[in-house]
Amino acid sequence: MLEFDKDFLHGVAAIVGTVFGAGILALPYVFAKAGFLIGLINLMIVGTISTLILLYMCEVCLRTKETLQIVGLTEKYLGKKAKTIMLFFTVIGMYGALIAYLIGIGSSASTLISGQPVLYSTIFFIIASPIVYIGLKLVEKVELYLSFIKIIMVILLCLMLFPGIKFQNLKSFDTSKFFLPYGVAMFACMGYSVVPNLERIMEKKKELTKKTVIIGMLICLTIFTSFSFVFVGRFGQDVKEIATESVSDTHLFIFSNLFAIFTLATPFIMLAWVLKDTFKFDYKLNRPIPWILACIVPYFLMLIANPTFIQALEISGAYAGSLTYIIFCFLIKKARKFGDEKPCYVVPGGDLPLIFIALFGIIGMISTTLNLLKIL
């Protein structure tokens, strides 16, 4: 029984640790612009899609004898050309996330201490990149505790801000901006990169994988909803791109910005490690090339492109995320036909959920493009 508890908790922690990242800090901003109700509808739809994708991809792993990263699974079931396409989308998505993490850390540290954001982004990069190079044994061991700390911090922050909520801030909405929150919501809910790690964690308790995914995603969606409710209710249209920077109360100012930095720091290390392993195991690249591609490249892309926090999330979520999900739909169908083993569960519904995921992704990408071009 103790082993069951340990495996289940570590599995849930892996999901929460991966999904609970930069996206939560941007959700209140897009919720406020479109209206809280519209933002919530987007979050629930995208959250359901992301949960389904996690369940589907875990099912694919359970059908596969080898332990492969996402790109490797794509090659196995869809071929080398699809592998290259998947690598491209995966890298774009992860680079967008890593860049957003660096921007967010720099901006939050600058708000807290004063100074140039890029300086603090660089300082964090100098500290974090060697950890990714050496390995993540320590981070993996404390992931359960890190996830628990993040949950406690966001609960405390929400409780402290709740008395200042103005409910009129939650009532307005603009139907013409229905898809405005889509890209950020998609980014916030993406967690497919955790699948190979989750497979390893749940190796002795495969029958609990489905429950682990559902509980982990429910925790994340509950946290995202509560955080957005409190920040939109408290600050309305004045909420900033990085929501915690909206807090000016002396007793909360330090805590809110430290929460933002903590929320962004550990996912950067975890995601860079996953990307490094993708290059290392799926493309057989030798050191230090995987590390350079996973850490050095996104840092310099941040310096050269200089996107805003929201732009980095939208590009990663609306485009890379949606296109990746569409490829997953084809991958899942192939794995169900040509998989090596019988899985301990099968996601019900046949092809209908896959068709919905693909169509919603296409609509979301088109709408995001129109929003970015200021056409909507």
C-alpha cells in the first residue's frame, strides 16, 4: 500500500510539476481582456483536450515495448518524415516555453529588486543551464515536494487577495474575443512532455496511470481557475501580462513575485532536460550538442527576438501545441493498429474525440492568427 501511495503521488507530482508553470501567470491577463466567463470556457475545453491527449499518449506508451520520447514514438508509428515534423513542432513549442520562463523570471526579479529584466534572466540561465547539463537526479527526487510547495504558495496568495475581489470585474465579456485566451490556455494545459517520465514512474503500477493523469490535470485546472478568478476579480483590466506583477500591497509584493520566480524556475530545468534527452536519445547526438540545443539556443533566441511574455506563450501554445496535438491524433490511430502490447486501459469514444481535437486546434490557430494581426 505504501508503494502504491508513493507511485501515485510521484505520478501526480510529475504532471503538476510539468503543467503548472508559466501559463498560470498569463491566464488572468487574457481572461480579463476577453471576459472571465469566456476565458473559463476556453480553459475547460482546452483542459479537457489536454487531459485526453495525456491519456491517449500514455495509452500509446503502454502499447509500446521500448521506452521512447515523444519524437521517438512518432518515428515508430508514423515514420521518419513525421518524426522530423514532430521534432520541429516540439522544439518550437519547447523553445517558446523556455523563452517565456526566462522572460518571466527576468521580469519578476526586476519588479522585485529593480534593474534590467534581461540581466536577471541571464543570471538565472547561468545558474540553471549547468544543472541541466549535469543531470536532474536531485530535482526528480524533490519534485513531489516542489509541486506541493507551489500549490501551497498559490493557495496562500489567492486567500490573501480574495478579500479585495470586485465581482463586477468578473461579469463583463466580449464574444468577439472568444478565442483570445486560446493560445495561453493551450500553453498552460500542455503536459505531453511528461509522458515518458510518467511511464517510468508508473512502471510498477501501470493500472493507476489513467487515474494519475485525471487527478493531476484536475488539480492543475482547479488551480488555474482559482488563480484567474482571484486576479481578474481583484485587478480587472489592470491585471498585467505576468499577473503577480499587478500586486502592489507591501506585505504581498515580495511573496507574489517570489511565487512567480519559483513557479517558472523548476519547469525551465525540467523542460530543458526533456528537450536535451530528446536530442540525446531520439537523435543520438553526443555531448554537449543536446545541451547546447536545449539551453544555449533558446537563451540567444530570447535575446535576438525579444518577444513579450504573452507572445512567447501564444506562439508555443496556439501553433506548436495545436499542430502537435493534430499529429498525435494520427499517431494514436496508428499505435492502436500496430502497437506491440495490450494496454491496461483504452480511451473510449473511438475516433470522435480525435476529430474534435483536430478541428478545435485548426479553429484555434486561425483565430489566434487573426487576433495577432489585429483583424479580430
